Amino acid sequence: MRRRAYEIGVLNGVFAPNRLLPEALSLASRIAKNAPIAISYFKELAYSGQTIGNPELLQLIHYLYGRLFSSEDSYEGPHSFIDNHNLVWKGQ
């Protein structure tokens, strides 16, 4: 069942018990490198998805994506790559 969940994308990995903590810390490190505003919006969607229906969730997704893509941070990732500078997230 775990393997099937991984194959269809429900899980991002299947690990032996002794690898769980190192893998979780590695994933947390990769997540932490993203824009804080994007992480915040994703968490809001994840938590809201447990308590609201699909129509409301879709409205929230559209709203948050609109805010995210109009934020200053949405320009930072591509520009840091193009200009070859370190990421500087502003949280705006």
C-alpha cells in the first residue's frame, strides 16, 4: 500500500525506519529555502482543506495564488537565478 501511494504521488518517499528522521530533516531544509509567504499560504491551504468544502477551497486557492504571484517574493526566485544573486525573501 505504501509503495502504491508513492507511485501515484500521495507520498514523496518510502523509507526504512532508521532513515525517517534524516529524510524528514532533509525535506524540511528544502522547504525552508522557499519563500516564507509561499510556505505560509501552503500551510493555510493544507489546514483549510481539512475543514472546508471543495468550492470554498477552490476560492481560497485562487485568492492565495493571486496574492502569491503578485507578491514581491514571486519575482525574487527567477530574478536571483537570472542575475546570479542569493535569494532574499521579503515576505511581501
